[in-house]
Amino acid sequence: MTDNMVLYEVSNGVARIILNRPAVNALNLEMVKDVVAAFETAGKDEGIRAVVLTSAVSKAFSAGLDLHILLGRSEEKVHGLLQELYVRLYDTQYNLGKPSIAAVGGAARGGGMTMAISCDVILAGRNATFGYPEIDAGVIPAIHFAHLPRIVGRHRAFELLFSGRSFGADEAYRLGLVSRVVPDEELVSHAQALAETFAAKSAVVMRLGRAAFMRQNDLDYRRSIANAVEDFCNVAMTDAAQDKLQAFVDRRRSASGR
């Protein structure tokens, strides 16, 4: 794993993929590649029966993309990152062959939401927060146009995606976005316990059943992902987006005192 930005642990047939890029697990290309590689490793290991994706950073699951990548109109670089985050992550999860659980503590935003939603189940800590702030940074949460309306309904999805507001774990549960809300200090143990419950089932039945579930719920999602990559890049390369991104980055730098 690159510079330990992603950690990989195994316990009782469960692989734990741990995001580890303080202060907020901002996603760059190398980190996303490491996450995908970790899922691929878990998928190929017959001794692994379930996977948990979580964070070593106490206040953030992931704040989303490292916005510096988007500045300067490097379309090739942005396209490469989105190919990993949108396409390869989805393909790897689709073909994983075993259940995956996102254990979300702290803030999950933008690309962090993409990471979480790629999993089969999402558990949230009591103080977890969620949101799609892309619109305020001058870009669009394109991948979430494909799946969020199917989870929470078209009108609620539109409000969340285009207001940019954050919301808490209880609202995420009411919307059907997360499966369970648990005390923050018990988040990882709850995820591990659920993973071990899945791991105790027949590996063959789980693999075939999950594959059938994925096929039934795909709904042409793969084509939607390809469109999302192009939609995001088209918006991010505009003058308006670049101006907003720079202002957003400057505000964050001022707020952090750097």
C-alpha cells in the first residue's frame, strides 16, 4: 500500500480495509488505487469471507476528493482518478464474491460517499455525518445521480444533491441510506460482528446469492457510471468550476489555519 494511506488487516475470516490519510482521508489517485487493490486482494483470498471498509481517522471516514487534483484543468488526471473511483471500484465490488460493509464514523462527503455506497451494507456511528458538497465547490456529484434516487427517492435525492447540506446518521437511517446506527465507540466491533455473521454462512451460497443480488439490482448502473465520469469532467473543466474550486480550497485552508 502506498505510504500506508490504506491499511489491510485480517481477523476471523474478515478483511479490514482502513483509510489512513489524515487529517480527513482526502482521496487522491494513489489512495483510491490502494483501496481497489485491497478489495481485489480480499476477493481473491478464499480465506476471506467478508470485508469491512473503515477509517483510522477519528473525525472522518473520508471528506471526498483531494480538490487540488481538480484545479488546473488536468482532464487526463481527473479522468484517471474517476476511472478508479467510479469504474474500477464498482467493478471490483460487483465481482467481489463476498459481502462488504462500510463502517462510517465521522464525516463522509463526496468521494467518501462513493466509497461507502459501493459496499453492500453501511453502518454509521452515532455522530457520523453525510453530504454531497460538490455543488458548493463548483462541480457535480455525478455518480450519485445514478444511485441515490434509487435509494431515497427522486425528490429527496435532488434536495440532498443540489443543496449541498450535510445530514446526520439518524436522517441517513430514516432515508434508508444506512442499515444501522450504533455508538461511535462500538462501530468497528458492530461491523466486525456483522461481517463474521456473513462469514459463517456457506461461502458457495453467499457467492452465488450475492452475484444474483447484484445482477437483479444493477439496473444498467454500469453505463450510468461511464456517463458520470464524462459529466463530472465536463463540469470540472469550466471556468466557473475552476473559480469555485479555488475559492473552496482557499476557504478550507483559511479555516484550518494553513
